[in-house]
Amino acid sequence: MRTTELVEGFRHSASYVNAHRGKTFVVMLGGEALAQNKIRSIINDIALLHSLGIKIVLVHGARPQIDEALMQHNLKPEYYNGVRITDEDSLKVIKQVVGGLQLDITARLSMSLSNTPMQGTQINVVSGNFVIAQPLGVDNGVDYCLSGKVRRIDVQGLKRQLDSHGIVLLGPVAASVTGESFNLTAEEVATQIAVKLRADKMIGFSDKEGILDSDGEVIAELMPTDAQRILSELTDEDDWCIGSRAFLQASIDACRNGVSRCHFVSYLNDGALLQELFSRDGIGTQIVIESAERLRRATIADIGGILDLIRPLEQSGVLVRRSREQLEMEIEQFMLIERDSLVIGCAALYPFEEDNAGEFACLVVHPEYRDADRGSVLLKNIINQAKVRGYSRLFALTTRSIHWFLEHGFQIVEVDALPNKKKQLYNYQRKSKILALDLQQD
């Protein structure tokens, strides 16, 4: 059983490995995540992503570590509007904390001991002045002193390091053009880098599995507007740490500025990063510019995905077998549902112009995605296409899904009701039921 699960896991993840290879991810490890025992596994998983050809900028925070160190130096942490006020004494402590964390992460990424997940790896970890800072200044009479914000990002410098197969590691302290150091928020650093690099993903960690609905269930996907509404409704009584709130706002800002997807996963759930990136439904919450799932017309590039989807049903006899060559000739007739660059559903409309009719054929939805009634979505699209073409009826042949078609308004008819060309091709041995839908009834 375990062997089967392992093999199936590899097979299911293969398409994601291919989809992610060569892409740029900005990963943000907040100070809360770094304080956890599972941080070793998370860094090992980040190293695994790198070994799979993913370009990684790793940005770390240090908020709780800095607060603790300041208290040990009898310096009280001060905030205004959620932003730390950093005086000279505080900055000295902050630089020590951030520098120490950066060295610890670098050391962890440099491990290559036998019998460890990092065995045989050799990762070049690069840090530097890729972020130029400037002071925040004064707000409502409050001087932020040496707290700063991002002024600019050395995009070309970052790309050179990523193209040279290094992991870029950056913290929340950056220099200015005047040679001063400023304390920034890791969330802003990660967001600005993701936007300027046009990163494919920004990923952050929280003590929660993701963003939860009123029933405590993880919301798999949110648009920025919905995420902003949820954030605005949070109160002081809600169990959300500063880092989680800050990363959620950062994700919203990143999406609104062109980063297509931001992922929100738990640092308490071992392997959450890998499950989120290499499984069909993920495990956390995505903030997305547009839905990860879309309906579109198939192209020649989709042949492989469609074949992977329909082959199991062809082998079991549910569908009539189509050769690759036949599918290539008919590809313009297909509509498909795509999720994360994977084909999870398809259907075709074959024209019979001389009979003013169309055939609804090759309806397939991946077994893991049948609960959301995507078959109905495909049928509705095909019906609309048929109406636009002026067809008077739509027919379908099936051996297994008779009741589904009846529930969608089709009626069982005899072979004689088929268009002449289709009637000549009817396979009496399969004994497929023929169903028809009157498109002029409404």
C-alpha cells in the first residue's frame, strides 16, 4: 500500500514539477516560523524546490526575535500603526539579531550530511545589497527614526544570481544611498521583490492552515478584494499574529501589482509547502489575480493533457478510443477546463451542418474534480456554442451517463433520429443510448 501511494504521489506531482521548473518564487519566512522546531524541515523543503529548478528568493523576518532581544537589553519595543519605531540603540540590537538569523539560515542551507534530506546538495546562498532603503520619516508627529521602506530593487542583480542557480537570501535590514542602515518589514521586502521580479508566486507561512471560513474550513482560493474584506473584519480578539496579518496584506498588495498567486500555508503542518505546490488542490489558501481554474478552447498544445484525461475511460470501454492523429484533427472542436496548467475536464462539439445539429461528445472530468459539477459547466458552454451556430438540436451517445443527460433536459431517441453521417457510423455492438436536446424549445 505504501509503495502504491508513493508511486501515485510521484505521478501526480510530475506535472507540477514540470510546470514550476524555471519559475521564480519569493518565499517569506517570518520570525514566527523561524522560531518553530519544524523550521529545519521547511528549509529542507525550500532546498528541494531549488533542486527541482525553481528560482528562489528567500526573505526572512525577525519580529519576535527582535522584540525578545530588545527586552533583554532593557529596550521597550515601540510600534505606531503596526510599524516598529527604530532608534539607534534599537538598530544595533536589530542588526545583531537579523545577522545571526541570516547566518543560521545560510548554515542550514549548506548542510550536506549523509542520511539527511540535504545529502549531496550544494547550494550557493547569496546575500547582498539588492534592496536599497530610505527612511519612513515622520507620520502625524511620530518620527520613525531608522525604520525605513524600500526605495528600489536591483532587479538585474537578483536575476543574475538566480540565473546562476543561487538562492538569494535577504533580511529586513537594508542600506540607503547615504550609507545608513534601516529596519524594514520583511513583508514589504518580499512584496517589492516579487513585484519587481514579476515572480510567479509569493509564499508565506502562518500558524494557521490558511484563511478559514466561518465553519473553520480552509478557503482554497480568494481574490484580493475578498481577502481585503476578511482582513478588515479581523478584530483584536481574533487569534491572528502580527506576522500573519502583515503577510495577508502583503499578498493582497502583491496580487494587485501583478504577482499572479500568493500562497498562505502553515509552518506547523509538516510538508505543507510541498503539499500546497505539488498536489491538485493544495493545502493552504491562494490569493489570486484570477481564478486558478478557467474554461477555454483547446489548442494543439493540449493534446497530451486531453489524452491523459480520456485514456483511462477509453481503456475501460466507456469512451470510443481516439488516436493522437484523430485528436489533432479534431482539436478545434474541444473545450477544456484548466486548473494550474492541468487539463481537468474536456468536451467536444462535433458539427453536422447538413442536419442543423451538433454532437456533444467526449465529456470527461478528472475523478478528483467531479464534485463541483464541472460537467454541467462544459455542457452549458457547448449548448451556447450550438445555439450561436444556429443548430436546432444537440445529441449525445452514452453507455453510462444516461440519467445525467436526462437530468439536463435530454430525451432518449432512436437511431433513426441521428444525422445520416452519424447513423452510418453507429456501433450496434456498443448499444450506446442516444439522447437528444431540442435547442429551440425555449
